[in-house]
Amino acid sequence: MEIRCSSTTAQDWTGEALVVGLFSDGASQASQDLLNARFGAALNQELERRRFKAKAGESVSFSLLGPQPGAVVLVGLGEPAAFGSEQLRQATANGIKAAAATGAGSLGIAMPLEGFAPAAAASAMAEATRLIQFSDQRFKSESEPKSTPSSVELLGLPAAALNEASAAISSTAAICSGVELARELVAAPPNVLTPTALAETAAGLARDFGLELKVLERSDCEALGMGSYLAVAQGSDLPPKFIHLTYRPAGTAERRLVLVGKGLTFDSGGYNLKTAGSQIEMMKYDMGGSAAVLGAMRAIAELKPAGVEVHMIVAACENMISGGAIHPGAIVKASNGKTIEINNTDAEGRLTLADALVYACKLEPDAVVDLATLTGACVIALGEEIAGLWSPNDGLADALRNAAEQGGENLWRMPLRASYRAGLKSGLADMKNTGPRPGGSITAALFLQDFVNGEIPWAHLDIAGTVWSDKGRGLDPAGATGFGVRTLVNWVRAGGPT
């Protein structure tokens, strides 16, 4: 599918289906005048008959006889005051979905773009166009038929800004490829997406995009003292894979950034077995953090940002039950020498991230960001549309929130309250791996902080609620969302923390 931008207006565009965005309550008089001029007053009368009020999320389609376009789709935008980038994305997605039902091969999309920077508007619309049409049919015996346009034209952009807007569309295509990779990784069943398969995905990126790859085997991790990570891995018949993927820019790297993703390809809970109602069958998505950082690296490798070196770390493994699995009450030692009493084997992600964060800090980066489907407590606090953000560094937190907003993803900064650290105290070891139930997402973040060099800016993103959508939301289909890719890529392209 080709996505391009044009200064042609909806009045003059010729193609098979035209999508037009309309504000509610008469605020789209100019657009309605355009429709009357091009299609006649009968179209406006039909709108009244169908009681189309142009409310946000509302759409209506018409088939026309005569010259092109053969179909018109009108999309409600709601009130102008509430129309921003997120609403532009959603309106474009709504129009694409409605137009797909017409079977048109060429689409034109006309939205009111006053107040938007042309490149930002083109990027948002192209992103919506691409991601809303994603469909993962890899595991079906027969693919479901799907109508996809061959070309989509974004109309009404200023002629002087077409080159800039076209470049933005090209960059957006690379980011969407990263999101789609993340979606496919998260959606894959655990008998397919194993720690070895994650390492093979990284190897494919290294081969296709000229990245550097190092994969540490179990013996390598033992030599580095990664007792926390290996404690989780020891219950599985599948070998752990510690994956280190690196992008190096052409010329001098002024910043070094590290992206760390939780990589539990399946989480049974271990001997603290997940019970009925815990969605154990969905614990394939416990590697959503690793999917996000792999998707981000795929986009970064294609975009080739200058002046920034990016490392990706994933401590991949399964959390299973066997005669060799770690016991509740066991004490293990992480690679920074800290001892951990495991009072809950189902709080395993933080154990793998502990050694991954120690390794990341030894790279002497300018910042470290980890992403993890870490706690159900974060889902209770923020729901399924907002990820939690913890960081002791204001500049890094602000940079990540700006990057998320630019990408249409939602972060909420949460507290790192030092007094809550008392909940992690152990009478036998340096710390326990879980605290009390209240504030569980905060104590999880505080646990991770103990494995980060305090002089290095660090942020933790808990994406447990956002990595999957049962019914679909926004640009996301039902299933894996690819959350975090757009935030990370935008942050890296901006150069990291300010």
C-alpha cells in the first residue's frame, strides 16, 4: 500500500473513495459547502435523513453513480476545541475502516488540518492508515479475505511543505514496521515464541540492518554471576538467552542509550502457580517489554538516527515448574552482589531485569529505560490505556512523556516513594522480591532501582495493561498492541534525556 501526501483538495481529487472529516454543530460549514458544491444539495439532505451529527466516532458512507469518486465516507470529528493529534489519528482510522467496506483501491483523505504542523499531521494520518489495517493471520489455516487499498492520498497539505510531509510519512513507515513486529512477537504462542526464537529475531535484525549482536548462553551468564536471572530460568527445559543488540551510528556517537525489555516468553508463576482467573493462558504476552525494544530497534536500524548509540538488552527465559525450578523461600545472588529472598516465584520479571539492569549500567550509558509487563497492580491503578512511568530523573521522565505524546501513547508518572522500600526488607537476605500488596507497582519499581547505578538516569515503564487489548482500542486491533515502540523511537530520535 502506498501512502502519499498531496496539496490537492477534496474539491478536485479524483479516485475511487473520498473520506472527509466533519466537525459537529455546524462547525464544518466550509466542508459542507464543499460537499454541496461537488455532490449537490441532495447529499446534505441525505445526511439529515440519516441524522448524521458528526459526533466523534460517527461515520456514514454513500455510493455515488457517475464520475469518480464512486464512494464518499463522512467521518465525525466532534467539537473543534477537542480535536488534536490523537483525535486526528482516530478519525483517520475510522475513515479507513469505513472506506474498506466499499472495496475501493484508491482513497483520498481530507481532514481539517488548521493548527497542525504539516509533517506532524502527515505522520499521524499515515500511522493511523497503516496500523489500523494490521491483521495477523499467521496461524490460521485459511486467511480471511481483507480489502486493502493500493494507494491512500492525504489531501490538503500545503504545497510548500510536501517534501517535509513526505519525509515524515517515510519515517512513519519504519516506525509502523517496528510496531507490527512487536505485535507479531507478543501474539505468537509460547510454543513458537521461545527464548531461542527471540534470539533468532534479534539475529535477523542484525543481519538485515547491519546491527551488532551478542547472545550470552547459560554458562556465560553463570560466569557473570547472574544468579537472579538464572534462578527464574532453571525450571524450564528451554535454555535462557541473554540478548544484546547494538545500533552504532555513522560518525561520532554523542549519546549512548540502553533499552531493556522483560523477556518472559511464558510465565506459569512457578511454584506460586497462577490459578483460575489469573489468565495463565495469556502469559505468552509477558515478553511484551522485549517485543517493544526489538520493535524499536527494528525502526531505529532503518531510520539510522545520527549521533546516538543504542543498546538493547533482553534476558529471555521461561518461568516454569519442574523438579529443578526455584523454590519459594530460596535466596539467590544477583550480579551486583545483592542477595534476594524469593518470597514469590510469580514476581519473576524483576529478577530477570535485575541482572539485565546491572549489565546495562556497565555499558556506561547516558540513560537506561526498561519496559516490562511487571505488575497487575499497575493495571489496577491506571487501567489498560495508560502505562506507568517511574524515574528519579525529571529530565528523562519529561522526555519520555513528550515522546509518548508525540506517538499517541499514554504514560503517567508514578511516585518512587523511598519509605515504601521498607516493604522489601528481608530478615535473611538483602531484600525480598515482593513487598506488601498495597503499592505493589511502586515497590516493584523500587526493587529495580536497587540494580541501577544511581548516577545513570533511569526510567521504568510498566506496560502490563497496555500491551494487550481484548476488544481493540484506538489504532490497536484486538490482541497485541505493540505499545512502547513509538515512544522509544521518538525518544531515541530526539537524542535521549535533555
